[in-house]
Amino acid sequence: KNGFAKASTDAGDVLESEAINVVSVVTRHNSHAHFVEQALLAGKHVFVEKPLAMSHEELASIDVAYRAQQSEPSGASAPLLMVGFNRRFAPQVQKMKTLMDAVKTPMSLIMTMNAGAIEADSWIQDLAIGGGRIIGEACHYIDLMRFLVGSPIIKVHAVCMGEHPGVDVTIDKASITLSFADGSFGTVHYLANGGKAFPKERVEVFAGNAVLQLDNFRKLSGFGWPNFKKMNLISQDKGQKACVEAFVAAVKAGAECPISYEEVVEVSRVTVDAHLQLLSKSAEPASS
């Protein structure tokens, strides 16, 4: 159906093949880190769907494998490691980044994800398999904020809905506030208790006495920006195609990864930190 030349139920057929130089990891979340590590040790370039890992321990193992390959004395280019953080590649986000780069003062950001409910027995909600929706989905917004600000994240503070008998899952109703080295700050509202009548994704940036607002990756509006008022698309574009194309182009050219390894690890680490904070707070009873 999809034009693959060969199919196998054995991952070793991919990892051990000399004819394959790129491995794409699109398994369930609890096996991402394992396959990323094995592919790197096999000398393959890796494109992994988010998340990169579900724990600090998994990130540490990936780091050992990645750095071992970077120091290999070989004629071939060291393997690239790319996570599918596609939203930073969306055309309207690229426009926002261009506008924001001209601002020399700290900025404030609000990102709202009206995620919708997923059943408590879904594999995504299973902390051992999917890792929960912050690990599996909110990482997109942590990465997007990191990209737009363009400065390292130095602090994360996360809160979620308190335990309540009428709510099966509380950690997918959360706010994550990030502080950046340049003085900027922003909050990701990841909310699974909204409704479909409201837009699913909204990004707002307050900077330089002006505001940018992006709705559903279709409508971008500028308020107070010199020479910019709007950039609207006929159809939604979250950057999936551009993300993959940028990675493939880097592999072919022997160039640097479109997202630096340091940023990928930073975003993944902060996501795990936020997730752990929420787990510790989810058992706290709601105040009466």
C-alpha cells in the first residue's frame, strides 16, 4: 500500500543492514529510547517521533550512544539525531521567528492546547507505555517555545488539576511555565477538559510593545508589528512535511541537524521535569 520494498517483524533487519543509513522510529513511546540508542550505535541517522525518551535515565543512555558515535574516527559523517518537533517548521511559525528575532527585549508567551479528552485506559495515558500526554504531546509546545524565544530554558514549574473523584486523569489538565536565560517566560496550557467548539491550538507572543497571535496554524495576526498584519493559509500547515524534508536534506548534504542535539536534549529533559512535577502534584486533593 505504501510502496515499501521490504517488511519485517525483526528490528535487527533494519539495524544490521548496510544498505540502510537512516532509521525512523515510530513505535509506541516506551520503545523510542531503546531503538534510538540501538540505531545510533549501529551508525545510522535517526528520525524519531516525539518523545525522544520517557525518563532522565533513558536520555542518559541515548547521550552515551550519541557521543560515542560523534567521536568515531571514520570517513562517514557522524549520525544525526532528529526528533519530529514539526511545529517549529510551520511556515507561520517561521514568520513569527523572523519578526521576533528583531526584538531585543525579553518576551512573554502563552500557548494553549485544547487537547480534548482521551480515555484513561488509552495506551497514551498508560505511564509505562505512552508516558502520559505531557511526555507524548506537550513536548511539542515546550520545543516550540524554546525555538521562538531562542534562549535556553533555565527553570520549569508545572501544576495540574488536583485529585477529584469525578476526574480519572488529572495530569493532562496542566499549566507549564518556562523561564529562559534571556529573561523571557512563557506558559503552556495543556488542557484536556475543553470542547471542540473552541480552537485546538493557539500561540500568543507579547514582545516589543506588539502581539502575535496564531490560531490553529491557519491564521496569524500581528498587532502593532511594523509592516506586518496577517499571514493566513488556505489549509492548516503544522510543518510536518518541512520537518522531514529538512532532515533528509541534512543527511544528503552531510550537514548539521536542523534541530541541534543540545536543544533536542534540553527540551526532552525539561519535558520529563515537568511530567515528574505533575505526577508529584496530581495526588494532592483539590481544596474544598
